[in-house]
Amino acid sequence: MAYVDGGDDWLDESTPFVATPTAAVVAEMEGMVRAVDAGAMAWCILRGGSFVGPDTAQQALLQRLREGREVVPGDGSNYLAPVHVADMTAATALAIERAAAGAVYNVCDEPVRYGDYVDALASGIGAARPPRSPERPAPASCRADATAIRQQLGWMPAPPWLP
């Protein structure tokens, strides 16, 4: 997600993006979509969280945990908004079928603190809990709120984000 660092605050679809090169690309892309008259072409924007599951960055993280090479930057209290790739696919299908033209939705499972996420992954594969590194800056905290897509389209994440 390209949102500002929200700390412990909930981030909904009205939350501004952070000023980074990646967020600028996301904002430009969304701007191009929004420039299309929703009456002429029924568009919808899905803002996916951090992808987890097969063939995602989660696989490399699991490997680092197995090898004892993972270190959690900061204290691990920043939020991660995971979305399993199968859940993102389901959200896309629902949006095609049911979304109102011009709708924007966050698509993610319940946000989890990054340290808890990594610890749960480690536990799930029988690896040691990785150390924290307070001197390393933690990634931005993304406690994204997916209430709109759940209420308006009936989307619910299905598989757990743990492997």
C-alpha cells in the first residue's frame, strides 16, 4: 500500500498517499483511471495490501527465517495489512461482478503487527523468533481498513496468511 505511515491509526480509502516514488506511481495510475468518466467505462480501484501466499515475498521471508537470517527492523510494532493472493483474486472477481462504477476499496485481511506476523511465521515452520533491531528504521505502519469492500461487496478473506 502507498499510504502515509499511519502508526496505530486505521487507514481507509480516503487516507492520502505518502510522498515516495512508488506512491507517486500509484497516485498517477489512479489519477489516470479516475480521469475516465465512470459512466463511459465502469472502473473500480482495488488497493491490495501486502501479498502473502505462494510466489510472494513471504516465500523469501520464510527462507530467511529457516536459515536464521531474518531480523525485524525496529521493535516490530508497525502494522502490516496482508492479503493472500487467492483473496485478492476473489476480491477482483467480486468487484467485476458487483462494484459500483468509481468505487475504491482497500483489500486486506485484518492488519497485524509486523513482529507478531514474523513470529507467527517462524513458529509455524519451527524456526526461532527473529531478533528485533531498534537501530534499523521500521517500515511504514499500514493498518488498512477493508470495511468498505466487506460491507459493500460481501468480500471476506478465506485462507489464513500463514503457510
